[in-house]
Amino acid sequence: MDHSRSRTLFAQAQKTIPGGVNSPARAFKSVGGDPVFIARGNGASMFDADGNAYLDFVGSWGPLILGHRHPAVIDYLRQALEIGVSFGAPTAREIEIAELIAEIVPCVEMVRLVNSGTEATMSALRVARGFTGRELTVKFIGNYHGHVDSLLVKAGSGLATLGISDSGGVPAGFANTTIALPYNSVEAVEQCFAERGGEIAAVILEPVVGNMGCIPPKDGYLQALRDITAKHGTVLIFDEVMTGFRVALGGAQERYGVTPDMVTLGKIIGGGLPVGAYGGRREIMEKVAPLGPVYQAGTLSGNPLAVAGGLATLRILKDLPAIYDSLERKTTNFANGVEAAARELGVPLTINRVGSMITFFFHPGPVVDWETSEKSDTARFAKFFRGMLERGVYLPCSQFEAAFLSDALTDDDIDVAISAAREALAEVIA
Ligand SMILES: *Cc1c(COP(=O)(O)O)cnc(C)c1O
């Protein structure tokens, strides 16, 4: 593959954009080489500035569950464009999407739209603190909740990949309000609550982690968190920015049958446009201004274009639940194909998968938390990533990120990706 145009663009970008990218993971730092610049996408594919084609297993890091330029989504967006792009005043469409979210997501009685997942988690924590009158938050090592000051503590993927444990510019006083515990350990949470339960406003987690690679919750883990937080009057927040409408229509809370007090949403909820949301029990959400004392606002919140992208996407997902069965089947086939190739070649590989989220850990396994995930052979992953890219398969550019399948990928596309993986794995051990 020729990447000369992308290389030129990257050199130019670095002059005016820090690191040449508008979000760190995109810089390919952990896999080496220069990022490819994308020119356009269609269905399951993306095309770069040099005209190379890729099967897309990233989907803009999750949002594009229907693939690029789904005709119904594009239609909706065109209609929205005709009406006007922003009013800063309420619109009927906002009620439609709020009602749809409340219908789909088990814990949501009321919901507020924001512009990103980061805004959603930042606001949900503020509301949880306002509701409980407490200050501390419990999070889990390797879970990422956006770049919220107080949550950039042991925060997985981006930070892990860049090799920094905590961000610069975060006052100690903010980081101090967060207690980071190992994921998937009920014991650690029990012990923490035995000591400080009465001070803890919220427990926030990725119910299925995507941001240290895909790591599912152990049996009973989510229910145990539900029981402990209920007992101590702590708000349980599922950060479903990634898992919402992804691991099931109603997210991880539907898939695992555990209902939190609050949820944060993003990614799929905007269908590729910038949207986030937080919601939950009425009693808690009634604390949000102008109804209650917890302030939270946004000039572009409920933006008509973003709402149209989200509404179109959510409606398709709700009307065609078979999409989830089909994604499950394709992702299972992908996992099985790559696993068979790895076994034949003798490459120690652990494949974690939940629905259409999947990670190939270069680690003998099992991978259940940050401690195990971190032990993966990232040099091998980088080689694998490069090999796949050169064969036209676009994977997340970090060992510590999940890949996402879209409904646009066909069974043939999966076969192509498995063949590419077989060759790329052979290079990894060559
Ligand atoms: C992506 C992500 C976020 C942050 O969302 P942004 O829109 O990037 O701010 C928060 N939480 C989780 C679980 C995510 O995957």
C-alpha cells in the first residue's frame, strides 16, 4: 500500500494541531508509523487519502453500528439540514429522542442531552454528588469515562497507550475525590465500602469494559455492585457510552439484567454526530437545573442535526432487533476464525468478546482486569495491527481498545478479515 499522501498530511497537521490529531489515540503512537488520513466512508468500508480501501472494524470508535452513510440516517440528516442547524430553543424532536431512550434503556425515567460522553459522565457525577450530598467517587482501574478531571485516574486505553498514569493539569484536589479499585473484584468494593461507604456519592463503571480492551464482567459482579451501592445509599452509574445500544438494544443493563440508578450514553446515540446523554431515576434527575439545584447546560445541547442522527439510528435498531443477532453471529465467526488461525500457528492469543465488541489480546489469558490486560505483548499487537492495515482491515490502533463490528459488514467481509488475520499472525511470529 502507498501511504505517501497520508504521510504528507500528517506532517502538515503536526504544525498546527498538537500531535497532528484532535484526539490522542488517532496518532498511532502505540503501534508505530503514521496514521492514515481518511477521505470517505461507505457501508463497511473506509477509503484513505491515497485511495486505499479498508474494511472498518472501528466504526468511529463505536458510533457507526449501522456502518458509514446508512441511507435512512443520511435521509434524516438531509431533512434536518433543510430546517436549520441550531436554534438554542426547545424542539419537538428532543422529546421524541428522550421518550425513545426512556423506552429502550431500563434505568431511564428522565434524560438530559449533552454533546459528548465526557460531558455525560462529568454531569452525572455532579448530579450524584448533589443528590447524595457526598463527595467521593469510586471508579475502576482501566475504565475510561472521558477526560473528566476527577476521572483521569487509572483510566485505561488512551492514557495506558501513551504511557502516562495520570494526566497533567489535574489538581490533586480533584483526583483526590476518586478512589480507583481493581475491576471485577467484589472483595475490593466490599472492603472500600466497609471503610468509607457513607462518604461515597457514586460508583461509576463500564459494565462491559471496552477501554482496556474488551473485558466482560464476571458472573454476579454487576449484581454485587448493585447490592452494595443500594445498601449504602450510593448512586450506581453504568457508563454505557460504549455499550449502550451496542451489547444489546438496552445496553449492558438489559444484557445482564442489572438496573443502575443512572446511565451515561454517547457514541451510538448520535449515529456519528456529537451527542451524549445522562439519565436515570426520576428522583435523582429532578435535581438537575432548572428543576433542581445542580447546574448543567449547553449552547448546542439537543442540537437538531445531532438529534436527527441519533433518532434515525435508534429507530432502525429498535425496529430491526435481528441486527443484534446478526452482529453476534458475525462477531462470533470472526473470533472463531482468528482463534483457529492463532492455534494453528501457536500464537498465544486471548479473544474477549461481548456482542459486537471484541479484542485480540496477545496474552495467554484469561484477561479479566487491568493487571492482566497490561501484560499483553503490545509489540506483537503492533505487528498484527500493521499487518491487518496493509491487508485492508482497519482495527483499533491500540491493544487496549475494543474493535466494533457494524451491521454493514457481510459474511464475506468477515472471511476476508479472517484470511488477513491468518497472514498477519504468521508475520507476528516470523
Ligand atoms: C468514549 C467513551 C467516553 C467518552 O466519550 P467522548 O464522547 O469521547 O467524550 C466515556 N465513557 C466511555 C465508556 C467511553 O467509551
